Amino acid sequence: MTVIKRTSVTAQISDYLRSQIESGVWKVGEQIPSETVMTKELGVSRASLRTVISRFSALGILKAEQGKGCYLMTNDVRSTKDSFSSLSHRDYIDINKLLSFRLLIEPYAARMCASLKNKAHAELIAKLQKSLKHMQDSVDNPQNFIQADLEFHKIVGFACGNELIGLALTDVFAATVKVAQDTNLVFGFEHGLVHHQRIIAAIESHDAEAAWEAMTLHLQDALDKISDK
């Protein structure tokens, strides 16, 4: 049985997928082993495996079909060798800067959103739920997931009563597309989904302090993970 033992789990899973493809064990047009089979064979979490499969899917190497499984579309995996290399020190600095800026303004925006009343509050919750659903539906499409993720935060920014926050987030996200992509690469999909659910719950219950704390935890958790890299 192959077991992943080295530090970078996703990098080792990537190496494994690449070797299966390059060696011809997995053939173009055929279904690859299920997540259940591979997690047991490699001794890794389903979350880590899904992160790598999503990256291969984004590059057009794999294609997930809902209810059917995942299929190999090409055996040309040259693009993965650069795509899955560790981020540079500069990349991590840029992610840190973006998250630190957001930590200054987004908890305030979340707290103000929890204070909204009546129609404005109901409309906000509907928008946030729709954005969360878009994220959930896009776990196999990194580009769409990132767009939905950023849209969630812009919705909070514009709804909080100070549109300058929404405008600031719109501008900073537009100027840091690569950083946003790198952030998602580091943290994967589950990180955003879990925290967004908590933020929505706090805003929906009109708990301003819980909304502040949920947004702060979301961004601080990401910053803490970056400091460990």
C-alpha cells in the first residue's frame, strides 16, 4: 500500500496522480479510482485529495461528472509540475498583506450587517445564501469558487451601510486576482465554506458581536496558517 508520509501532503498526492497518469495506469477516457479508494490507499484525508483533484480538473486533466465519478481527459500533465510547486516567499508575503488589510475592515462590515432590519436584512441573507450555494456547487471549479468567495465578501461590504468598504474590497480583489487564487490554493475549499456558514448564521441571528467574531476568526485563521508556512 502506498502511504503519504512527507510534509506537503497535497504535493505528494499530486506526485501520485501524475505518476499514475504518466505511467499509463490511468488511461485517457477512463474513470479514475474513487475518492474512497484513493484516501484509503494513500492514507490521506478526503479534503486534501479533493484539493488536488480540483486543481487537476481546473487544468483540464480530470473531469468530474456528478453522480458518475472522475475521468481522465488527457495524459499531458506537464502543466502540473509548475502549478503544484510550493508558493514562493514573496507569494506568502502578498497573501499576508491582503488578509491583514481585509482584517481591518471586514469584521466591522459583518457587525454592521447583523444590525440591519426588516427588508434590507432579509435581502442580504438571501444574497449570502445564494453566494454560499454557488461556492458549494463550484468545489470542482476553482475559478468559479474563487469568484463566489470574493462575491460573498463584497456583498457584506456593500450591505454594511458604508459602501466605501464594498468599493475598497472590489478594487483590492481586482488588483490581487493571483493572490486570491494562491490563497485558495493554500487553504482549499472547506476553509471558506465552514467560515461563511458561521458568518451567515451570526448575521441572520442579528448577533453583531458574533458576526464580528466570525469574520475575524475567518481571516485570522487564514493569517495564522500563513505564518505556519
